[in-house]
Amino acid sequence: MLDEKTVRKVVYKLGGRIFTVIFQKQNGEERTMNARRGVHKHLAGGRSTIREQDHLIGCFDIQKKAYRCFDDRRVLELRARGEIIR
């Protein structure tokens, strides 16, 4: 697993650029997600459900066309700007 500070630093530094994250779900499954932060087009309004949980990073899943989040403590690999962080 990657260090959560490194994950946050890289993801937030990307801004709205596309990245790929491979992480372990709560049930133990491995999941790959192509995502992007900063998408506001499909927001329904209201209060964020992950706002109080500092370890979750919210993003827009490009393939599912829906908002998703992942735990920064469970990231196995992060790909962005042609670099792979393992």
C-alpha cells in the first residue's frame, strides 16, 4: 500500500487532470478506476456524505459516469502524467 500523504499530495496536485488509481475495496476486492477531480457538472446539490471522513478522496469515475470515492490508505498503485507510483 502507498503512503496516504503521498497519495493525497499527487491527486490534489493534479487538479482536474485524469488519473488511474488501483485500490483495495473494503471487501478485499481490487478495483481500477479512471477518475478525475473537480467535476461539478452532475452534482445534485446538498451536503457531501464524505466531507467528515478525511481518509476518503472524492472523484468522478469516468467509465461509470458517477461520483465515487476511495480510501487513501488502501491505494496500491497510482498512474498520472505518464508516471506510475507503486
